Amino acid sequence: MTDTTRTLRIGGGAGFSGDRIDPAEALARDGRLDYLVFECLGERTVALAQKARRLDPDKGYDPWLERRMQAVLPHCARNGTRIVSNMGAANPRAAARATHAIARDLGLKGMKIAAVTGDDILARVQDLNPEVEELGHPLDRLGNRVVSANAYTGAGAIVTALGQGADVVLCGRAADPAMFLGPLIHEFGWSMQDWPKLGRGTIAGHLLECSCQVTGGYFADPGVKDVPDLANIGYPIGEIDSEGNLTLSKLPGTGGRLDRRTCTEQLLYELHDPARYLQPDVIADFSAVTLTETAPDEVRVEGGTGRERTGLLKASVGYVDSFIGEGQISYSGPGAQARGRLALEVLESRLARLGLPVQEVRAELIGIDSAYPSRQGDAPEVRVRLAARCEDAETAQMIAAEVDGLYLAGPAGGGGVTATVREMIGIGSVYVPEALVTPEIEMMEN
């Protein structure tokens, strides 16, 4: 018989790779958590991680993994908090080895770290050759520019790893809500076909996955949406019952705000059809969700449900799209804006004469016309920016060099030149049968 009084406390420790670490450490130390989840992987993040792994087979996992683990592992071990994360990125095994070494160095005995792999399906996707949704043509048209293909995997392997006693589960491209759903399935014994509970668990994961975005981060707009003590923002805690209903809160004394408005913004994040949020484990239905403020900085979430999953998995394909050549230079003092305009005219004339094969060019004065039409008057300082999308790195380098040339062959008083060339990784989406993906678990123990 299900214990309807039991709840599980899960902390949202990160919402992207570069997220702050000290709020997660506070959760691990003071949150009385059962689980701490770090969501650190974006579409381009995993493609770039695949490139890093090709250069060094011991890399390709989240660059902040060591710092995060050093900060939270002692607290988690002391408090019995288990960790689930996609910090494995393109190399979960290497991430697990690094975590294992940190646990050993910290003197944490008996800790079990699981690496979940199987999301890297590049070879199988190339054989299947599905259509790339955003490009409207088959994958093989990209030729040798494809660098990665990672499937969004569900909660199943996480559940298995937890069932094997893992204290830390490190995944690759697990779907964001699945990392929260896995502990719920494991702890409450939910069936993998209990669609309403899986739907509610997915909604809970969706609200927690972006960490402080639900507690006032990426929300503040002074005078419109004020957020107190943003510098000390608290990260969220989800208390979830055996039916999948959720109460959101944060640590007492932390900054930020948690109310219906912040929760609504996060609930609608990346959401197309509220009744059909397609996930590997379930089609979650947000359409009847209610948000109730039950106390200061506390919101009760109820009313979600779910339906049978589609049997397809989305996979994110990374490919070399182009190269960006970019240069910037500053002008200040009287006539700065006029000199900046003259610099742009010089650059545009130079590009026309050179006839470089570029796909797209943008020339602007940052802060003057980079986002809105040209502002009248004279700014005390301006920064000229020229950027062009090119087929190859050599052409991109020539674009950047034209801005460098403005030091002498341009208006008076230019300075602070920067010139960069960046390889741009494009991201496309394909859909594959879930049977194409076979997760594997490797366990390491101190």
C-alpha cells in the first residue's frame, strides 16, 4: 500500500553548466535533502563536450564537475543526500572516475558512483539517416560536418542505478526532468506506465530543473518585478509526495522570491503545447496545473497529469555550421559617435572591395544601434563591432583583421581592439525509435 504521507525533498542545484556553486553547497549542507540534482547540459554544451573528448579521451565532461563535487560531496555523504546529474556530458565514465577520485581524496568510504551511458548514438543515427527538423533535409547532407548525436534519455537507467545503490549518478544527455523523475520512481515504486504520476513528476522536474529561475533568477526587472537580495539568491527545494504533487520552497534567510509569478514563468519555459510536453518517459499535461501560494516563498503545485509516451526519442545533432570573424574597437570623447559611424563606413567599403565570400554580415555601434534603430545625439563613448559568418576560418580571420587595421587606417582615437574567430556549432533535432538507444551503467565504489 502506498504511503501517501511520505515526501521526498529534492534540491535544484544547477540550471546550466556555469551556474553558481555556493547556493548548491548551502542546499547540500542545510536543505535536509534526499536528492540534489545538477542540470548542467545544453544542446551546444554536449556538442562542444564531444569535441573536447576527441582531443582528450579523459575530458568531455562538465568543466566545473570537480569544483561542484568538492563543495557538496562531504555534506551529501554526511546527510545521506544522493546526487543525480548530467555533468557526464559527452564522457560520463570519465566524470565518474573524477568523482570517484574526489571522494577517495576526501576520505569518503563506501561511496558508489554510477556512470550512465548510451545516449551517444552518432553511428546509429548516421546509419538511420533521419531528416533534420530545422534544416528540412536528411542528416547525410551535412557530410563530415556532423560532430555529435545524443539522444534525450529517460529516467529508466537512473532508476536502475539508484536501485543498485548509487550515491551519485552521472548521465550524459538525460532529459532534464528525467533526472528528477528517476528518484521519484525509485523511492515511491511508481510503475513506468503510471502516466498521471509520471506526468506530475515530470512537471515537478520541469519546475526545478533551472535552479534559481524559479526563485527569482532571470526574473528581476527593477520597478516591475523586484527581487530582494538577488546576490544571495536561494536555490529551490521541491517536496514531492507519492502522488507527484509538489511544494516548492527555498532555504530560510536566502534572497530571491518564490511565488506564483516566478513559478508561472518557469512553468512556461520551453513549453509549446501545455497539454503535450513530450518527454522520453511520458507526455506530460500542464494544462490543469494550479499554483497556490501557501506561505511566504512557498508554492503548492497540483493538477498535472500525463499520457502514454510516443515511443520516439529526440536526439540533438551537433554540426559545424560556420565560422564567425569578429572585431571590435572603441572611440570616446567629443565626436565619438561620428567617428564610430565613420569606422563602420570604412569597414563596409573595405568588405565590398575585398569581395569576401560571407554568408551574413553585421556592423553596428554597441549600445547605439545593436538592438534598436539608431539613437540620435552624441554618445560619450561607442564600441564598433563587425561580425561576419563565413564558410571557413581563413575568411573569418580576414574579417577580424579589418577591424584591427582601423588602428591607423581609420578615424582618430580608436583603441581597445579585439579580434576573434569562432567555430559555430549548429544544432539540429532528429527523432529516433527509443529501441535505438540502449543505456548502460558502470558502477565505481571506494
